[in-house]
Amino acid sequence: MDSKKILILGASGFIGNAIYKELCSYFDTYGTYYSARRSFETNQQFFRYDLQEDDIFQLLERVRPQIIISALRGNFAAQIQAHAHITEYLSKNTGQIIYISSANVFDAYSKYPSYENDKTLSESIYGRLKIKIENMLLRLPKTKALVVRVPMVFGNGSPRIRAIKDALINNEPIEVFPNLIINVTNDYRLTQQIHYLINRNKNGVFHLGSIDLVHHEEFIQEVAQRVTTRSPLYKKVFTTNEDRYLAVLPKKNKLPKNLRISYQEIIDHHILKE
């Protein structure tokens, strides 16, 4: 086991927990949870952390991690406050933050995919939150921050796939955006990529999505075919008449070939599970 000590904030969520499972055999890995589940309460590596009530400083002083991975969700103002405190902590202590950001930091640009050095601009509250936190962290000394921008995340246990399965079971329509061109990822490949970035001591901005693009409607329809034998209902949502992009592609910081993934591989990862 590497001596690196890692603290994952939001380790009980879908992405945070997938990262914990990927890293815990290799590093001294700790995580936070908010809602009580027996498996977290009894795991000595997990700490309960309430984003709105608890001071992140106390947790950081207690664990003293070399790497903080933030996959936090929850109250936006509390997220900003927590990351301001992390920034303050890192400006006085050694360590690095890996921040899980989103393709939504570019959701105001719809005419083309986005690359690492493109200027961020968002029309959504969520995108603006991510930009605010990114900007805060990227003001730290270069080696102390790694921002990974992630598109829509799929995977058998993912909230997106669960929502598709629930819609199928309840005979409800699945929302698709016919004009939206995206790239995608899944928990399996995303966690491997983060593991690689840690091993290679990377910093800066990385775009971790499929190397190719697909229409949202086409992708969801193909995934739905993998997870059911039923005939799904679809609700087409048109936000614009033209194609618009919400995709993060790498230009400067490319990963090795064995760590890249295509959207078709992500579709193929979903097997029929009724």
C-alpha cells in the first residue's frame, strides 16, 4: 500500500464511493458520509460529515490527508464555504485537492465541444457553482489543485441508470434531448483515470469523458435496450432547434490509450438486468 493518505469528501455518494473502492486497496484511504448506513458507520475509515453543520477544518486536522478528493453534493452555499476552508487549509499545509467538476461549467457555449483551456461560462446555477469553486481552487499554487471535468456519468449502479430502470418499471417516459450532443463516462473508467492521475502526481485541468460524441437521444435509447426487454416510452425535450453541445474533450492533457473510453464501450458495459 502506498503511504499516501487520501480523504474522499462525499464517499457515500455514487461517484465518491466508486473512487473509494478503486483506491482503498492501494492507499491509506478515508471517506466521509452524511446519511447513516451501517456499512459506513462500522467502517473505521469513514467519518460522518454534515456539510452544513460541521467544520471541514477539524476533519482535515484530524486526518491530515496528502490528497483531498471532493465529490461533495448538497447545499450550494455550504459547498462554497467548505471549499473556501479547504483552500485556506491547503495554502498553509502540504497537500492537493482533486475536485470533481462538471461539463456544466461550459453549458452557456452550445456550438462546439469544450477543451481544458476554454473559458468557462454557464447559464445554470449548478454550472456557476462549479465555476466558482474551480476558480477558487485554481488560484492555489499549481501543484495543489487538480480539476477533473466530467460529463454525464453512467454505470450499473448510477442514479441515471436507476432512473431509466424506474421509468421502465413504472411505465413512465424517459426524457431524451434529441438535439443535445454529449460525451459520457462511467464509474469504472472514471475511477481508473483518477487513480492514474494520483499515481502520476498530475495537476491542472483534465477532461475525463469518452473520446467521441453522441446524441443524447441515441445514447439513452441504446442503453435502455441493454437494460430491458420492454418497449420504453420516450419524452423528447427540445431546448433549441439546432444541435447543441455539452461535451468536455481533452486537447492538452490526454490520457494514455488504455485509459480512454468510447461511448459504445460505456453502452456495452450495461448488461440486461431486469
